[in-house]
Amino acid sequence: MDFQDFLKYVPNLVEVKLPAAEAHLKMAPLERIDALKSGVFDDKKTRKAAVMMLFYPKNGKTHLVLIVRNSYEGVHSSQIAFPGGKFETEDEVFANTALRETHEEIGVLPRDIEIIKPFTQMYIPPSNFMVHPFLGISREEICFIPDPNEVAAIIELPLSVFLSDEIIISAEMVTSYAGKITVPAFKIEEHVVWGATAMMMSELKEVLKEVLG
């Protein structure tokens, strides 16, 4: 979709009702479904984070940015994610966390991002994070500057590809909490996107399909 056409739908994106857990469940690993349905967690003890679901023009077409995280000792090593990270006290609000982390990880200045709306928060049991996603847009083409300490690669996903059902697959993955499991996932080029990021993408995709028609 041409980015200028996409911008015409932004007011509708602001107003649309979020499908929340209904959308998350469609891409949730089987082992995560019961926890999602129960909604049981201690919010006072969860760690807080925020991510940016950023759309922008590339060659006039609408794209969504994802990152490939570096390998490290942790449950999210080498996974595909939205740019974002841990809430810091000086952020004051989660939107500022998403903006700051997007700048630190991929070099996009906060002033170049217009936050459209928050999406449904997502609890991630393996790392005990409550993640707050935000939908944002950059009206200009972006020259990404990835932080080599955190980002192994940047994925520029065309909106037309994201909206296709052909990228939804079942994949066998090895997890830190359940060993080898089969999970619903998005296949993007050579990358498999699953878990919390796939669940957030599911909600984003349903909202876009409702608004774009």
C-alpha cells in the first residue's frame, strides 16, 4: 500500500476497538494459552517494558520495522522483536520508553515518530515482563542506525506482506520453559517470528484488516 494512502486511514486506527486477548490467542503457543485466559500475574512484581510498532514509507510503500536481537545469555536471545526495552524511571510514561528505546536501538529520533495509540499490554511469563506496545508512524523515509550491541539485523516488512495470510505457519521451536514445542508463527524471509512478538503482531494485523478493509 502506498504510504500516502495508508495515512488516510490513521484517524480510523485511532478510533478502532482493540481485539486484545482474542487476537493474542491466535498466535499464542499452546503452553501459553491457559495463562493468557486466566490473566493471573502479580503486576506489582512484573518488570515493565514498552515497544514501538513503527510504520514508515520506503520507496513510497508502507513498511513495518522489526529487529533481530543479538545472541546473549537470556530468554529472548536472537529473537525477532519490535524495537523497545525496559522502562526506566526517568521515562515517566511507557510511551517515552518506546520512543527512547527505538532511538537507542535503531536510531530513529523521538521527534520523528508520531504515536497513534497504545495497544493491549502483553505479559511474558518466561521473563516476567509486562510489555506495553505502541503504534507509531514516521512520515519520512528512515535511514536506520542499528546499535551493534543490541541489534543483529533490521527487517523492513512491507505492509502488503504483513497482511497476507501466507506468512502464517506452524514451526517447531526450542524454548527455555517447555523444551521443543510446535508454535504458530509468522515466516518473514528466513526469519520465524513467534511468541510475544507474534501475538502483538496478530492484534496489529487484525486491527489493520478491519480498518483497511
